[in-house]
Amino acid sequence: MAPDIDTADALSLRGINALYGDAHVLHDVSFSLKQGRVLALLGRNGAGKTTCMNTIIGFLRPRDGDIRLHGEPIAGLSPELISRRGVGLVPQGRRIFPSLSVYENLLVAQRKPARKVAQAWTFDYVFATFPRLGERRQQAAGSLSGGEQQMLAIGRALVSNPRVLLLDEPSEGLAPKLVHEVGKTLHRLKAQGHSILLVEQNTTLALGVADDIVILNTGRVVFDGRAEDARKQPALLHANLGVY
């Protein structure tokens, strides 16, 4: 699928502060997702990654700061409006509709592209990308394996034809073989030119697919740069992620 032709960042956050009640979770968070690139947002549990995603998608209103989608302000809009503007979410835990069929899960999310693209995400395109979903299109989603459910969650986001795709812990709870499948899917989407913000606890997976890395620690950005530069700093990764 051809990426949007746009000179602005695909997604940008500037000076975002977010709170849950009196708990100040995000502190002046700023970073940008470049068009057609994969940015991995990393950090230990409780670092603020999911809060950041919730703020972008509109589940949590920031106290202050600016969020822009291809240069257009979206901070404080409702989740429905943000989705219609072109932000697609693959939520943590997948959250498919287990009693609906694979086809019906896709049907509820289907949306035409907001602008002309070379190849829109149709049901047929999703089934060609994920053949196992095509084979199980009439099967109840709750009866799928964990890996197949994750494919469905990604496919459901794609049929909304997003301009930016958010993935929150796509490898969570999956066996190593299925984590490898998720990695292949991410590389495929990257090759198609998607702009992707990835939250992922599996650091090996994230560093393997991402172009750029942002690391959060207690709600603050402690690293913002290229993935290849992050890989060269084992002390940084160990201090903030507990790896290497």
C-alpha cells in the first residue's frame, strides 16, 4: 500500500502531560513518528507507554500539550473522531468480539480511506495478507488461536484504512513461534509504507523492526533516536529496560 504523500510528521507529540486523577503519569513527553517509519515506544512496566497510547487515541485527555496527525491537531478529540481522522489501534489484549465471526469482526471496523491511496485495505486484501483468516472467515473469533486472534486484531485495524497504526503489545501472551509471525507481519506492513507506533515489551522484536526508538522512564523521555543508535548503548537499555 502506498504511503500518504505528506511533508508533515505522520504523528507528533509536543509537551504532553497526562494524569490519572492526582497521579501525574506523563511529564512533558515529546516525540515524532516520521512518515513511513516504525517507531518503538519502550519502557518498563509503569513507564507510561500505554498511557501515552491512550492519550493519542483519545481515551485520556492530556492536561496540556499538542498532538498532531499529519499536521492536524487531534489532542482532546473523542476516540471516534480520532479514529475517523485516520488513527488505527490494535489494543493490548486484542479485544476482538469472540462471539462474532472473523468476517463480522472485520465488518464492524470497515471504513473507506480518508484520502486516495494506491491500494485500500479491503476484506480480500486482509485475507490475502493473512491467509489463515481467510480460511476461517466464518469461524467464531473466540475459537481462534492466540496468534490468529492477533492477526484478526491487526486486520480489523487495517480495514479502517488508517494513516497511522498504533500497536499496543502485539506479542503479549504469544508463544515464541507466534511472536516470530507477529514480527514478520510488522516487517510486511513496514515494507508497505505504513507509519507505525509500536509499544512492545519484547525488546528483541521491537529493536528488530523499528527504525526509531523512544524510551520512557517514569513518564519521561530518556532516549529519542534511531534504533541502530539505541542498540549500541547496552548500558542505556539495561538501565531502562532491564536487558543487555
